[in-house]
Amino acid sequence: MPINAKVRAQLALRATTRLQPGDALGLVRSATNVIRGGGASLLTSGLQNMGAQVHVERESAGTIALSITSGKRLIELCTFSARAATGQDGTTTLRVGGLETYRTSQARYAFIPIGPKSIAGYDPYRRFLDHVAQAIAAQDPHAVVSVQTPS
């Protein structure tokens, strides 16, 4: 069965760590300054948008709302959240992602779709999750981190 855009949008990072929730979210916040470029442009015919980047939109207790936008924040490509909470065993559970909103595009021949839909901003989103996973592992070598689509 081919993986469609709806399934790809469920890709998320899940981690159990000894870091405090605020520290785990701090690593997520820091990663927003690192990942840039790689989102398909909606203004052109699929050329790469080198200006795509991750932004913090809102913060509240235990949650950060994030977005990936095109260059100069003209077009919002996708949105997702990071949530951290302390479990009963004293460890922190961190979940980043699962796209909440996203734009798709599809290759066409005349008016006929010829390929699967692609998610605008998916490449920087995937790199962002991988970067956060590496940052958590570097801060807490005993952390259990996975980046995957739920089965």
C-alpha cells in the first residue's frame, strides 16, 4: 500500500527522557534556528524554496506551537506542536509533530494527476525532527527517542 500525504503527515518524534519538560522544549525551541530551506515552493512549479524555515508561533505551559513557512513568512506550509509532560515515573515524555495543517501539491499532466500528493515543507519538517532527536540524545544518552509514523 503506498504511503499517502495523510499518513506521512502523522510522522512525529516521541521521546522519554530524564530532562525536565522545560529543558526538552528548550531543545525544540533551539532547533528552530537551525533548519532552513528545502520546502517545495507554492509560488513556482515545484522549485525548491531555500527560505523555508521553522518558527515558534505560540508558547504555553508544556506546549510550543510551531510552523514552517516559505521565505519571508509569506506562506504557511504546515503547522505542528511540541508537548512535554512529566510522567508518573518522573521521566519526561516529549512529543513533537504530527502535522496539524499542511498544504499539498501534485504533479499533473494537463489536468490529470500523475503522481502522489507531496506535502509542502515536509523535507524541513523531517530534518527538524531528526535534529531534535539528535539534540535530545546528546543531552540525555539514556533517552528513548523515535521518529516514525504511528502504525
